[in-house]
Amino acid sequence: MSNDTFPKDIYTEPEVDPDTLANLGPLRAMAGIWEGARGADVKPVATGTKTQAYIERYELHPIDAQTNGPQALYGLRYHTFIHKPGFTKTYHDQVGYWLWEPATSTVYHTLAIPRGQVAMASGKVAADATQFELVSERGSLTNGIVSNPFIEHAFTTLAWRIAVTLNADGSWSYFQTTVLQIEGRDQPFDHTDRNTLVKVGEPALNPKALAKQQGGSA
């Protein structure tokens, strides 16, 4: 929805389907539990640039449909845990939501990381798309980035974008770029991460879908 097309009635909620998995549009193929052993993180270090291999476990489970008055969102709650090969300690931890708004063909992706940073990226995506890209920009009030004071000072995040490819073999891949203005460097630095994830488990049903399946009230 744009500001010109928002309804005058901002309170009345639409009827939503209890079966979230059936209403995820391009996100349906991402529901489940995934693992990827081919991660590559190209990051800044004091001497320049370093590439770090990583292993990832990514869980995405459906949530009940969410409404903001007339707006309806179907989504997946996710947690991704990343470690270096041969180590078990955390290299990266991230939680958030992948959300699909059918009425506007929009995907939203939110993230929160324990380094003290949150962001939301969005993009227009066809319901049957197998490739799409979402973008977040510093300063935006609708797809922005917020950082703790040290990150804002030393590693100012100018933009973040993620490109997703749903592969024909059932796996999915991402390539994400975090554009950083690093203290003491003249040019922005593209911090990139990529991986391909293979399914190792099915998603849990969202509460309303589970209740309906069990014959209860949704």
C-alpha cells in the first residue's frame, strides 16, 4: 500500500486464513529447517579484507497471520545460528521475521543481532518469484537500520540488501551486502555474506493451523 491508496478505515481487520503455509507467496519454499556448509563472509579487518568460511543452521517456522487494521501479513519467524568450521562457539546469531503482504506483493525482512543492531528490508516480489532482492537504507523510516552508538561511529551502516534464489533442487541461496562507512577509511566497504541452505527438517505449524488440524477452534 502507498499513502495514496491506504483505506480511510484504518481499524477494520480483514478475514485471514489460519493456514499460514498456504499464504506465504514466494516465502513458502523457505519454510523449514535448513543447514548450509558453504558460507563465505567477506569482512573488514584492520589490515584490509578477510574471507571467513562458515556453517549455518537456519530455522523458519510459520506464525499466525498478523493484522494492522486492514493490512494482513503472513510470515515466518526465523533464527539463524552460524559458527566457523571446527568450532561450536557463536560466530553470528540473528533472529527476526520474513513477511509476505499479498495485497501489495511485498516481502519484508526484519533482523535483530546481539551486536546491538536492528533493520528491516523490503521489496516488491511476484508471488511465484524464484529470485528476489530486498533493500534497507540508513535513515529510512520504513526500511531502515538502527545501530548502537559504537557501530554507528566506527562501522556506519549505509545500506543493507539481500538477494534470495530459490533453487530447482529445493535448496535456497542468499547473497547479502552490508555497505559500511568504516572509521579511518575513505571509501565505503561492501561486507558480503553468501550461503546455500539444504533442507533438513519440516516447519512446525502455526498455532491456528495446528488447532484446525486437530479439530479445535482456530
